[in-house]
Amino acid sequence: MTTEQNTGNLTAESIEQALLSFLETRTKASVSPTQELFASGLVSSMFAMELVVHLEQNYGIAIVGSDLKTDNFRTVRMMTELVLRLRGASSAVGDA
């Protein structure tokens, strides 16, 4: 986990870049933020579960219930939005 992730100063850009790097390392292919990962064959259902674990562990979120739908994992941009939304929700809950 980076210092940025530890302090909670995450930006959409930093999350997106980290996810692109992770995916490119794991798939050995170039990935764009809006590339359809399932349609392109880069991500299988098994690898999607690895993505869930990766996001949960690296960003301190829990992806459960309706958030586990495929739409949230179709592109790097969608995963970035999911992380930001869930981190915002967890901050709001923690502040209450």
C-alpha cells in the first residue's frame, strides 16, 4: 500500500494509474481506462474475483451485495469510480 493510500488522499487519477499498472502487469497487455476488460478477453470471471480482492486490500473497502455486479468491473474507469464511491461511503459512515 502506498503512502497516498494510507493517508486517504486518493484521486481518481492515482487509482486509475495503479489499476492500469496492476492489470498490465498481470495480463501482459496494454490497457486503457475505458477498455472493456471482459469483452476484450483480458479479464475472466476468475480474474474478476482477484480484482475484487485487490481492490478491497489496497483501498480498504468492502465490495459486497449489489456492488459485486459485473458493470462495476467492466473498465478501469468503472473500478475507479467504485473505489471512490465506497471510500466516500466508508468515510461518511466513520464520521457519523
